[in-house]
Amino acid sequence: MQIEQGPIRPPSEASSLLIRITRNCPWNKCAFCKTYKGKQFSRRPVEDILRDIDTVAQVAKQVRQISWNKGWGSRVNSTVVSEAGSRYGYLHYHVAQWLYYGGKNVFLQDANSLVLKTDDLVRIIQYLRTALPSVERITTYARANTVARKSVDELRELREAGLARMHMGMESGSDIVLKMIQKGITAKQLIEAAQKVKAAGISLCWYIMPGLGGREHSREHALETAAVINQGNPDYLRFRTLSVLKRTPLYEMMSSGAFTPLDEDEVIREQRLLLESLEGVTTTVVSDHMLNLLQELGGTLPGDRDKMLGIIDRYLGMTPEEKANYQLGRRAGIYAIMDDMQNQNRFLYIEKILKRIKNPEELKLELAKMRSQFM
């Protein structure tokens, strides 16, 4: 048995069941992204999607049967997950792992499920909840201009059907930066989409990319992004620090000198400027991605503002030698947070590697190479 699945999902949806609604991205022109380059967008037929949901329901029964056969009732533990995968293959492993984490969350792929007619999407969501009764939370990616074209009543229909959250690639609130990266949306559309989503009672998660304006537009990227957040007040704001990937238009811009990437310290200062410019929002800030140097940077505004600024200032207050050690250790996966530097074994291990790096420029190149391994 098989179902169709797309290539990506948000890190926060790691325990979610993945159901593919559309293939690839209808825009597919963003200068920083290569996920869907060379691939054609299409809407999957509704009946095909419903068949995939039925298949998942059958697979879930088979997984639970493994548990019953071992005398564990319908409880899915790590042994069941492992056996389901080894006996049947990836789909059974994916569904078993989903059940292991409670079978509650579903993420609808790919890049912009909201392009479907509202009635079709409502039908899919309702069918999903009927066929898989354990489902409590359904989320999806959405583009701001697509959402802005929907009425609040349409969005409310989706919420009443069971759509709990929209993950939206904001990237920047600066129209200059949005145009430069060919995002195909405007700051005005971002605000309109946010206000409609919140009016409909759906949770909104915005993703922004520190460093996306480059050295040329860093300040307006920070300040104008903060201004849009102040008006949109998303429930969640997730940092996704820029990594310039080969075979993207942004890489070509960088190679020609039209775009100058920020170094690690410049990115952190940009984040500080953004955070200190947020006013009147109740947003939860999250840094749950390997590309973020300060993955511990998080909290809920306004109460945790000083804590987050303190985390940034602690890093900026390090000596150049300490920063070099932390940057390399973080990018190599040795450190998760700054306190990990207190572990002498880890610290000395990174120091040993640093001795083989001749100068700061060589370190910058090595860090950029490490960042390029992550999307």
C-alpha cells in the first residue's frame, strides 16, 4: 500500500501525518528556494486524496494489529514502530510513528493547500477527521496572497471543519526585500492575510528569514518586518536564518556582487533590532531550526522580551575567540545552546578543530558550507 507524499514539512510538524493535497508550489519563483525548482505545480484530484486517507486508515489497523499480536492491546510503542517498518516498509513506519506520538496531528502538503476551492478543502478535512477519529489538529502551508483572496467566512468554514493552523512564509515585511527575492507578495497582503486568518479563529505561524536583505537592506528588513508583525500579531513567529543555496537565483545574485550575505554577528544584531522594535504583540517567538545560531532564542511577547534580548547580548558579549568556538560548535551540532560551551570535552574538541582553520575568513567559508547543508 502506498500514498503520495511531498518533500517537506515544518520542523514543528515532525510528529504529524503527512497528506499531500497539492504537488509542489504554484509560485515557485522565490530567489532563495530550490525545493520545487524544475517541478510543475498541480492540484491532486480530491478522490485520490480521499483514497490516500482510506489507505492510512487501513495501515493504522495493520499497525495496531501488530501490537495486539504482541499482547499490548492497541498501544503503539517503539518496538511496534520498528517492526511495522521492517515488515511492510516506509508508509507503515510513518503511520506507526504517527500513532506512537498519539495520532493527533496532520499536516497537509505541499506549499499552498489554500489554492484548492474552499468546498473541496472542507470536504477533505471533514473526511480526514471521520476516517481517522484520533485526529485533533490539522495544519497546512499557505501563501499570503492566496489567503488574502479568501473571505473571512471561507476561512471560518475551514476552521469549523478542523483546520487549526496555517504556516505562512512571511520571509520579510519589507517590500524592497520581498521584490528583490521575487516572493510575489507584499507587506499589505501579509497584513490582510493575517487579519483574516485571526478573524476566522485559525492559529497563524509566520516564518521570517534573518539575513534575507543582505548587507544592502539589513536595517529595513528588520524594521519593516517588525512593523508588519506589529500589525499582523501572528500567534507564532519562527526564525529561519538564511542559507544561500547553490542553483538558486539568490546564489547568482551573491556571486555577481548584487547581494552580500551577513556574517553570524550581523544576523544576530539584525534579530535584536527586530525584537526590540516589536510593540503591542502577543506573539510566541521560536527558533526551532538548525540554521539559527541561537536556537535557544525564544519566548512569548511582551513578557519575555528582556529574556530574549539578554540571550542575544550574552552572545554579542563573547570575545572573538569564544564566538568562533561557539559558531563552529553550533554549526557542527556539538552545541545546542551557549551553556554547552561549559562542557570541557566539547569545548576542547572544537578548539582542536579551530587550530586547523587558518584565519577568520577561512572560518566564515567553513561555516557557510555547514549552513548550506540545511534547507
